[in-house]
Amino acid sequence: MVIGPTFCEIRAGARVAADVVGAEASRELSTLNLRGGESGGARGAGPAGGAAAAASLAQVYRATLDGETVAIKVRRPGIEDVVDADYALLRLGAWLVERVGGVRARAVDAVDEFASRLYEEMDFRREASNLKKFDALYGERGSKAKSFPKPGIKVPRLIDKYGVGRRVIVTEWIEGEKLTGGANRAVSSDDLPYVKLGIACTLSQLIETGVMHADPHGGNVLKLPNGGLAYLDFGLVSEVPQQVRDGLVAAVALLIFSRDYAAVGRLFGELMLIPPEVIEDETEMRELERALEEAANATLKFPEDGGVPDVRFDQLLFALFALVPRFKFVLPPYFLNNARALGTLEGMAKSADPNFNILAVVYPYAMARALANPDRSPVIRRVIRQLATDNDTGSLSMKKLFAMLSDVSAFTGTSKFRVSLDALKSTEGRSLVADVLKSELARALTACVAFFRRRGNPPTIQNGGVSFA
């Protein structure tokens, strides 16, 4: 069957989530072909005079300019008119769903948001800007380059001396192989380190910098001969607000370390995912807490001896999506794009290692970030102290703090001393430890006073010290 570019983009999103749409539906989606031809973003030499790679909106040609091998990305002729027609059809369908389908979802808004991202992708001037921004963070000389083991992340150099237009962009050509080159688009078990590097980079984008490559599928992420990982195609790059990044860190910590579903529900407000009328309605918030707990119980399998639960990220996402119409969730574009990015990478990792657990990577990363709180987030400051509070005494506990440090150490393979040292490097980390020590000292003094009172020899404070009669 032949489809247009807009529906091809929808197909791409559903095809990577076989656990959500079902394996049979995923296979059928793979048989759909783009009007005009598509090669799924694969890069190669290409036939004589033909494209080296082709996707729904553009084609890439390999060429030599001034002695340098380059990639020339060209928008498909007439593609804007085709997208206009597809968009109109989709919007009509969404309108009908809202009017007669009996569904409370905001289908028209969802289609409008999807289409706006599609039009952004078709403007290569925006892609050039995204590429430069991403390179400044994750390229060879980027500010975050040292966060990853060498050779790390490769970003193609923008060649703008020929100009950058809405329809054409030129970058350096990168030689590499697709990660999903195996049967059924699977990743070889030997290539799992590449996927883990991609996940580490994605977590940095999602939590640290907020500049997120939202389309890291097999054709846009290449393994390099030197062991590095190359990112291609910067048409879809999300900006994640600081408040949302902090909320995500806090939500992961609350969900796994304390299983506090009520607190996670409240954080949805800080993540800007539910409207004020739901947050301010106590009955609705209790219902949301109950629904979150049911979703977690259905998708998270906590080990009996504690630790990180096993989960399929896409299944958890599907369970959360089921709550959207009931609690009037507002899913901004960065949320959907980020979920798609993590789900895609998790799918690659699972194809290489069926036992791979993405939460075992996300959780220690989020906890280490929460302990250090380098951006001095008031949300993280409140949540990390909540997690470090003993439920029986209601005060900060060194035992709880050690439990958090132990979790990060166990899942990262880093010593507790190293984890503690990393946390103490930040002002917020030192403040947390100081507050815990003060709480423990106060509790010890209180216990001491109670002991001597029972003996009828209470201590008194004189000249700033404690003395006994």
C-alpha cells in the first residue's frame, strides 16, 4: 500500500512501538511505502545519480564539493502541498472523533501539534540552527563531550559556505553503519554498548541540557569504526523546560525509591501535564493517585529484595496515555518527542539484550542528579529531603541518605565513596549532608536528655555547653 509523507511519519512512530500497537500491526506498518519511494533513512553510496538515503520529507545525496565529501539534503519536490492535503484530512478525522466518537481526548489539538512539528522539519534553516546548538553541547568540542567515554558522540559539521535554505542543507559526510542492521531491524548483541551510549546521551539531553534529539531511530544513529556514535538529522530537536527536567528527576526518585504515588501525582502539576482544575480538586487528585498506583502495579515488577523494577518503557507509557482523557492531561510536544526517543532506544537495547532494563539506567542517573542538585532546583531540594526523611521520626535520617547512595553505587558500579564525593562537590549536596548531620545530632541530644531525665539527673546548658548536676 502507498501512503503520503504525513502518514509515513505516523507510521514511523507506531512501528517502533511494537509492544503498544502489537507485533502483527507493527509488521503491517512496515509494509506501507511512501509515495515516491523511501529507504528508511539508511545511508549508503546510492545508485548512480540517485539518493544515498531517502525518507518521507527529504532525500540525501552524497557529493564532492571543493574536494570534500559532503551530504546534501534536499526537500522532496512538491512535498509541502502533499503535507497540506494530508493535514487537512487528518484534522477532519480528528474533528469527527471529538464530535461523534465519544472520546474526551483533544484530538484536533494533537493533530495541530503534530503538523506544526512536521512543517518545522521541512524548514532546513531550523535544522541548521538545531545542529549547531546540539554540536555546541555534544560534539567533539562540546561542553558535555567529556561526560561520555571516548571517542564519544560525533555530530556532522554544518557546511554553510554554500548557504542554507528552506529546501537544501549541506553537512560533512559521515561513514558509519546503521545500528538496526540485523534481521527485523534488530540490534546485534555486540552493538549493545553503542545503544547504551545513545541512552546515556539521551538522558543528558532530557535531564541536564534540555536540548533533545527527538528522533534517534536506526537510520539517524550510526555506529562508527572507531567505537563512537554519530547523530544525524536534526529536523526534530525539542527544548525541555528546566522546571520539567527537575520534575522528571523528582518523579523517577519518588516512583522507585519510595513508591509515593501521591507525590508523583502532585508533580504532574509541576511538569505542566495536568490543568489547575484537576490539581485543586482533592477528589480528582485522590483518583489520580489511585490510577497511577494501578498503572504502576500493572507495568512495574519490583524485585522482592528491593531495587529497580523491571519494566517495558513503552508499556508504562501506554498505561499513562490511557489516563490522558480522564484527567485532562496536556501533553506538550517535548513530552511526546522525548517519550518517542527513549522508547526507540529501549527497543533497540531490548532487541540486543532481552533482559535490558531501562529503569536500571534512568534511576541511578536521576538519583545522582537529585543528590547533587547542580541547578539548585527548589523542587529537587524539597523531594530529596522528603526521601531522606525517616517515616517514624519525621526527621532527616543518615540511614535513608545512605540507602540512596547505595542505590546509585549498586546500579552504576561506582563506589559509595565516589558517589558521595560527587554529591559533595555541589553546594546543594553539601547542604543536604549538613542538614542530615544536624538532624542526627539533634536526635542524639534529645535521646541523651531523655536518658538522664529518666535517671533523675537532667543535663543543663551553661555557657554554651552541656553540664550534669
